[in-house]
Amino acid sequence: MSASRSEIQEALLQLDELTRRLRRECPWDREQDERTIVPHTLEEAYELADAAEQRDDAKLLDELGDVLFQVHFLALLLEERGVGDLAAVAQHTRQKLIRRHPHVFSDVEVSDAGEVLRNWDQIKKGEEGREQGVFAEVPENLPSLLHARKVQRRAASSGFDVDGVEIPLQTVRDELEQLEGFAEVEGEAARDARFHEVGDVLFAAVNVARKLHVDPELALRSSSQRFRGRVEAAVELAARDGRAWDDLAREQQLAYYALVVSQQTD
């Protein structure tokens, strides 16, 4: 059963009051500013992303609350400096969403989600105070995979893109082939080339992810977690056989790992 409008308003007011009390009475909260809080905001956002990826509704509810508290706290810092407050934050984002959804709030027609994104990027470019240029306002501190996707999206919004996923897939194959050419070569030039080609492979893979509407950061994190789980399961299998993982030869470790993979895919 969904909460009523009055229940939602009351819950948000209670959270706002709690945030203000913590700011007044908690020594740790009193010492914080936006620079010290934002690392926690980012951590909470990643935990929220993990909950969403796991489709864990209970964890999603919990992490959404943590992110919501971060918003309240940061808005309170603005209020203390007299440059904004939570109401201003909400009103600003409301107006921005209306402006960037003319297909909902005006008479603009769109054919698909891709056109919505292209319109969104074009509208952003025309907003007051925005930096100009194809790659304007791409944050340099984004994680590398997300930075690559952001750069690709900005290029695509300017028209610099290809239709479909086949060309990006072929680019991955081509970049892998170029990397293979330097894999066994010695010398500083080869090391520099490998560095360059590995970057090209990753960038090309991100472009495929973009075309398939897959978040590369979450996809890689999920793959890492699968690998970790399989190694841990292989260690457990070895232990059941009375064998210490670190004492096994590489071939034996790989055999246990392959057994786990086969069990999980059967």
C-alpha cells in the first residue's frame, strides 16, 4: 500500500528536522562541509547502485534513505551559507525536468528514447551559464568507464555516431587484434603500445555497452563479483578435498575453477 501525500510530506519533514538536529548537536556532523560530505555521498550512491543491480528491494529501500539524507544534509549546508535550501533544490530540479521534457510538458514529439536523450543534451547546451563545446562540462573525476561513456554520448549528441552495434563490435575485434600484435613484443616502445591499445580496447567495449544500453561500470562490477564468487567456491571445493588452495599448482586451481563454472552453468 502506497503512502498518502500527507504521509510523504510528514516523513520528509521529520527527516529534515532530524538532519538539522544532527547538524546542531552531533560533533562530527558540525565539522562537515560539502567537500568532506561528498565522498560519503559517492559511497552511498555506489551502494545504491549495487542494491539496484542485485534487485534487492530491502537493500534498495535502505540505500535510498542514505542518499536522501545526503541530499538533505548538503542542502542544509547551502542554507547555512544563505545561497539556497532544500526548497530551492527541489524547485530548481523541477523546473529543469519540465524544461528538458518538452515531449511531456509541451508539444514536441519524439519517436523513441534515443531521441529523448538527444533532445536532452541539446536543451542542456542552450541553458544559461552552461559551458560550450561538444565535451563541455564532462566531469574529469568520473570513474574511467563512465567518463568514456559520457564522452561518447556527448560526441553522439553532436551527430558523431554510427547506427546499430555491429560497427562498434567490429571495432572491439580490430582493437583486440592490434593488441595481440604487441602482446609478446619486448621493449619500451611495445610497452607504450600495449598501454595505448589496452585503452583502445576498453574504450571500444564501453561504446558497445553504450549502444546496448548497458552501464559499463555496473556490468564490470558484476563480472568482478561473479569471478570472486567462483574463485571462493573453488577454494571451498579444494578445502572439501582436504587441499589448501595456496598449495595447489596453477593447473589444479584452474581445474577447480572450471568445475565451479560448469556447475553454475549446467
